[in-house]
Amino acid sequence: MEFALFPLNESDNNWIELQNGRLFYAPNFLSEQQADQSFLNLRNELDWQQEKIQLFGKQVLQPRLQAWHGDKSYTYSGLSMQPQPWTPTLLELKSRCEAVAKHTFNSVLSNLYRDGQDSMGWHQDNETELGTNPVIASLTLGESRRFVLRHLSTKEKYEVELGHGSLLIMAGETQHYWQHSVPKTAKPKEERINLTFRHIR
């Protein structure tokens, strides 16, 4: 896969300052052709699993499929994931995200949303192994979905539609003061792959 360099002036202008948080959003980070090819590669390359997590003292199946790749293990909500090796597609996309985030990533959590009923509940990515102010790059391939952030104190919300080939980066103090989610929808939705690149200490 060949990727053109992301224009620096566009990169600089795509940062959004929130109260106690900082986001980067590029709706057309990948071209449609690049995004199409990446989706097909990852749909076939990754070993997608539906994992159980601990929720309110009970073991429940997550409402989506997942794969964990990289250099480090990762634990959240009672689920401990051992990394699978990097694939060529993941490495290519990691490098491209690192260039914009100006941050190195050593792991990626991939989520496969099969339809509109697959979702992600309110949470923060604030596990100790992510460090104090983690930078997390979220790349969307396939169907678009609503991504909603909610400030813990003010309850202010910020919402963006993450479409095919878009990149969202959460940085600064975002994980301390904001929760985020991908809500369910009754609208007919095709499959969506979301890659969240992160650095595990």
C-alpha cells in the first residue's frame, strides 16, 4: 500500500481544543481507495474474537469483535490480552498515524462492529500502563458511526461522525476529564473496523 504524506498545514489546522482536552480530526485521512484496501486486508488478516469482560461484577460478552496486536499485553475490565504480531497493513497504518500524532505507538486494539447493534459503552482509556496523558489515534474503516465524548464534570458533549478513512486523535488531558462511546443505532449499518493505536508502558 502506498500512502502519500499528510499535508503539514492541514495537520496543524485540524486540532480542536476542548475544555480539559484536545482532539485532532481529519475526515479524509486516507483516500477512499486506501481505506477500501485497508478494510479488506484487516478483515481477512486479523483473528477477530468476541471477548468476555467484567461488568458490574458479571462476565458479559462484548458487543463487538476484537483483536490485539503489538509489542505489549494489555488488561482492562478484567480482560487480559496477549499481543498478536504486527501485520504489514497495521504497521503501515501505525507509521502514518505516528507521523501526524508526533507520538510513537507500540500496540493497537482493533474493534469490528458488525452492525448498528454493536457498540462501545461510556469509558475512559486511563489504565495505568497508558501513562499520564495518553495519546490515542483512532482510525475508522468501513461504515460511519457516531462518536460521542462527555465531560465528567460539566456533562458537556462533543460529537463527531467517524467515517471511512477518518482519523481522530485524543490527546492532552482528554482521558482524565472526558468519557467517550460509540452508541448503538437502529439504522441499518454495515461493518466498521476501528483501530485504536496506543503506547503501553
